[in-house]
Amino acid sequence: MASASSAEDRSTQERFWLDSARLASFVIGGEEELFGFDSAYEGGFARGVASRFRDAGEAGAIVGPGELEVVLYAVNSESLIVAVRERELPHVLDVPLRQLATYSFDAIDVVSYGDDSFEECCNGITTLLERANQLLPSFAALREAELRTVRS
């Protein structure tokens, strides 16, 4: 029987989460003056949020299932879409990378506009990652259904 801590470790690895210390190190190391989301980003607030989210990815601050990644798309200056996709083409299937995404939503639904603090940045990224985590059961079901089809 697995111990409670190993079950907890597994559930942590099966979900996406933010390593805020890594993100802070990345932002400070880049000598940026702004530690949060740029409310005055040239392409609009949603693109500013997506830019900082990409920074978190580049910093290795988005941790989760190793074979998957979270992608944040800025649809326009106000709207975002969160997607979970595979990092590499599945070897057992001759199909393109799978991706599941949320419907578009307003950036201000997950991030406080005008609060450029690092704390709000971490809260916003965590909220976005929770939206990605909500896609994981459907993603697993899609994979399983495709594997059953291949095995048949």
C-alpha cells in the first residue's frame, strides 16, 4: 500500500502549480522593473498577462505533468484561452499533438487590472493553472479513448 505522502507527491505531479521562487528569481535576474502583470502592455492587458505567463514557463516556474504543458493564448487585448497540450508527438499514435482548451474568458476575470504586484501576478498565474488543471481529466479520457481505438 502506498503511503499518504507518496500519494500526495503523485497528485502534486499530476497537477500544474506555480513555483513562485523560480519566477521571482527569473524576474529579478532579468532586472525587470515590473514584477507583476503589465496593465499598460502595448497589445492590451490580456497580452500582458500572456507575456508574464510565458516568462513563468521560461523560468521553469510552471511545474506539473512532465509530458504536458500549459499554453496561454491572448485572443485579443482583453480575452484569454488556457490550453493543455502534449509536449511531444505520441509514439503509439499517428496523430498530431493533442490539445484541449477552455472557452475564451476576460483577463480581468482572473487577474486584478491595475495591480502590478508580484503577489497578484502569482495569484493570477495560479488561477490560470487551476483552469488548466480542470482540463486534465478530459485530457486523460481523450488519451485513453484513443489508445483503446488503437488496441482494437
